[in-house]
Amino acid sequence: MTTPSSPTVRLPPDPTCRLIVERMPFGCLQARILYQDGEPADWVHLAVNPAYEAMTGLKDAAGRTASELYPGLHEAHPDLLRACHRVARGGPPETLEAFELAPDRRFSLTVFNAGVDEFIVTFGHGTADRVAEADPLRERKGQDETARLLRERTLILETANVGISMVVDRNQVWVNPWIEKTFGYTSDEIIGGSSRRFHTNEEDFDRLGREAYPRLARGETYESVEQLRTKDGRPLWIHYNGRAIDPTDLGQGILWVLDDITQKKQVQDALAQSEARFREIFAGSPSGMSVTRAADGVFLQINSAWTRLFGWSREEVLGRSLRDLNIYTSAEDLAHRVGGDQRQGSVSDQPLLARCKDGTLKHLRLGLSAITLDGEPCFLAVLVDHTALHEAQEALVKSNQDLEQRVAAELARRMAQERMLIHQARLAAMGEMIGNIAHQWRQPLGSLSILLGNLKDARRFNELTDEFLNESFVTGDQLIKKMSSTITDFTTFFRPNKEPVPFSLREQAEQAVQLVAPMLGRHHVEVEFEGGVEVRALGFPNEFSQVVLNLLTNALEAIQAAGALTGRIRVQLEAEGGQAILRFSDNGRGIKVTPVERIFEPYWTDKPSGTGLGLYMSRMILEQSMAGTLTARNLEGGAEFRVALPSLESNHGNP
């Protein structure tokens, strides 16, 4: 057989197995299989006990291979290596009787599994001349005890819910599965490496060494809570518990037990932060806050706002009860406010009349919550001073005793103001109409003047014939009738309707356009009607015409302000959802105020000579007299006003 070259040796071994090996009363060793080209080729001794050394006469066997210690062993006994390999790979224990390990040294041995590729061997008796003296029953019991200890060791270490680690010279030499799972490393990554990998920084690693090792050397148990990190950098809070295998020789290793207390630490930190926030809120709250014992109402804590509220100092209050301070105005009030509330557990926004140190009374609002402080039932009270508010409310109640009269007077004043606004709006409209009448009369008056001049000239030059006289009479009569018709139209326009009547929106709109046609013509403004549908409503046609006239006038002024060479007003009529709708759009400057609704407020205007009443009155007429609406919006290149009235067909049917 060829001894494997450069075998890999992992030292020291599993600490628990090592302790079992060292404490056996009979010869015992722990070893690990070595492979060559994938096949078992040898084993290396990981640990041997003193009984083994006495039986075999070998010293310093740990770390050496079987081929070194027993040359030719594998060639002479190939079954031994195969048996050890089977057990080390997870097989059941195997026993070899009267096995000759060295000249004149024959043993009975049993092989047990000690982990992946590792095994433990227990030896029965030593030399041939002592075989007869051996006690087979005692040897079997020892081997059974070894098997039991190994099974218990495996169960404990493999299923432990804490980490167990053997550290030598601050290097990891053995860890249990918990450490691998918790920190995310494999055992191959951990074994042989420094414990520094688990620490967040060098300073903490060095500090732990300085603190722990002197105590471990004195045989003490060292405990500490450290923040470590996993392979992926996630922080963990770990409770350390360590003890030296041999305090006189720390090189034998330190056995550490690790417990993950991250969640517990987070809960503790959260609780500490919560308590700190509570103390901060309690101390800095602008409301008076106190903590009283539930059993007797004794004050345990008050904040500065409480002392300012009642006038007592902390020294005067702490340790005394609610009854001692006589805060409540009566014994019944105290029993009701405290006794009853304590039984209920909490109170929210309850009125309370309390007495201050100087005897003054304050109206407070009480909030009471049941809490536990150091295991004792207590109450947290929050008091808000409502004295000023209470006084203001009393003053308000007193001042509101004549509220109805004031409201009635205000309504009467507003109604009178609205009547005045309507009158002013009508006067303004009449002034504009008088200007329109004067303009429409200028042409027929001029024609009459020319007609009279022609009659005079004809009479002077003897050209006045009956035929010419009759023609002049007819022409003059037509001019006078036109002027009379103009007066009639304007008189009808301003005559208010007594009762609502059916009317055509288009006819009233066209009538209003006719009244301002000369003014529109002078400014080169065209009016276009769209929509052939006939829409009718029930209401007051003259008032409706006044609204249309106001909208036409506003459109004309907007077009003039925009400086458009040719103005255009489009009138659209439509029926939609039981409503008769009339839309006015223009190519003026648009509405330059936000929000647009402001243009309907009384006296609001952006024109130097405007009254600010036209649109306000128009909306009021539609809403109050005809259950309609008037809205406005900006369009691209102008503005649009929308008039909507309940259609006659939807309310009364088609007349």
C-alpha cells in the first residue's frame, strides 16, 4: 500500500467527542478518513486518551496517520480500513475481535461513527498473555456506554437551538449546524478561520478578547452580548457564554455557547425608545399630565404644564392624593370623576371643574387611561384648560339671545340691497337703451328733416304737386311709425312680467340682438345663430331678454378690449337632459380672473366704467325667478357663457 501524500489534517477535533475520548477508562481514539483518488487510503488520529497511550506505548499520536504509527498495518489488515470507512460514512458500529495492531499487542476493538468521515475506536484488552485476564463483560459494557454517549452527543449538538463552537487561539475549530444556519457559512468556510469574520469591526473583536480571556483563565464563565454579522452582512445580537476546556492551558480551547437574541434586543430597544418618547412627550406636553396610583389616587408623577395649570410645585404634589389636594369641587364630583372612571378603565374628553391652589376654578377636559407602572395599576391623566373657551361659549350664548332679530334685520337689509341692485341694474340698462333709441331715431329724424326741406323747396319753386305731396306724406308716416315701433319695443322690453309664460329662447335672443344691432354694427361685430331645434321654457321672457342683452353687451366689450378687427358672437341653442340651453361664445379676450366664478360677485368688475352688477343680476334673475343656472368658462380664443333653464316640455308638456 502507498501512503497518501500530503494528507489534510483538521485539528483539533469535535470538542465533545474529544472529551468523551479523554475520559474513557479504556483505550480510545478519534480519527478521520483520508482519501486518495476518491478511495479511502488511511486515517489520521485526531485525539487519543491516556489509556490508549498506556496500552500501545505510543506518544504524540494525535495528528499522525496510521501508516506512520503502524507501518504495514493496512497491507496486513485491509478489512480494518474498510470497516472504519463504512462506519465513518454513517454505518452502524462494527467490532473486530483479537485484532493484532502491533507485534505482541492484540486487541478487541469497536468502531463508532463520530461525524462525516470521522470515527471513534475503543480498545478491549492489550497483549496476548493478558487475554485470559480480560473481562469481556466489562469491555462490552464500556463499549455500550461509548455508543450511548456518542448517540447523546450527536442528538444534542445536531438539534441544539443554540450555537456551540470550539475556539482555539481565537480560530474556529468546530461548530454545530446552528452556527452554520444562523450565520450563513458552511462548516468548511468556518473551520480553521478566525472568529473575526463574525464581528462588525476590529475594535469589538479585540475588546472581547481583552475582557474574556483573563476571566476564562481563572476558570470563570464569561458572558457578553455582542453585535455580530452574518455572511450577507445582516446584523445579529448574540448572547455569548464561554468556558475554557482547561483554564490552566487556554490552548486546549474555549467552548462557546451562542444564543440569537436579536428579536429580544429589538423588542428591548423598541421598548426603551417608546419609554424615552413617553418621557419626552410627558415632560414637554403643553397639556397638564399626571400619573396616579389606581388604589389610592396618590400622585406618582406630574409634568411642568400640570404645575402651571394648578399652581402647586412638584414637591407639594408627589406622594399626596387627589383628596389631599382637594382638587375636585365636591366629594360627589370626586367619586364620579375618579372612582367611576377608574372602574371603567378610560375616559375621553370629559368636562371637569377643578380647584387650583389659590382656590380659583378652572373648566378642564379630562382624558384618563389605565396603565401599568412597575407592575402596579395606575392612571395617566391628560388635562386641557378650556376655561377661556368656556367663558367664550357663555358669552356667545348670551350674545345669541337676540340672534333671530339680528338675522331678520340683516335679511331685510340684504333684500333691500338686492332690490336696490336690481333697480341700479335696470337704470344702467335703461341708460344704454336710451342711447340705442337715440341712435335708431337719428336716421328717421334725419330723413324727416330732409323730407320737410324737400317740401319747402318744392313749394318755393312751384313744384309741389299733389302726387309729390302724397308721396312725402306716405314716407313721413312710415318714418314716424318706425320711430314709434322703436319706442314700443323698448317699452315692452323693460315691462316686467306678472306671471310666467311659455316663450321661445331663440325669439327672445333675436329680439335682444335687434335692440343692440346698431351698436354691434358700428363695431363690426357679427352675431351667428346655430341650432335649428326649437327650445322653449316657462318663465319671464322680458327678464330673460335682459339677461341675453347683458351677455351680448359683455361679449361686445370683451371683443373691443381684445382689439379684434372683426368680432364674432355665436349663439347656440340645444335641448339636453330636460333643459333648454343657450350658449354665448365670443372671440374676445376671455375671462382674466381666477376662479372664474368671481365674475358673478356683486360689484366685481375689471372695466374702468363698469358697475359690477350685470352678471350678478343676470345670475340672480335666472336662479331665483326661473330655476335656471348661469355659468362661464374660457375657451381657446375667447369665453363662453351657458344659460340653462328647465325646458317647457320636461315640466309641462308641449303646449
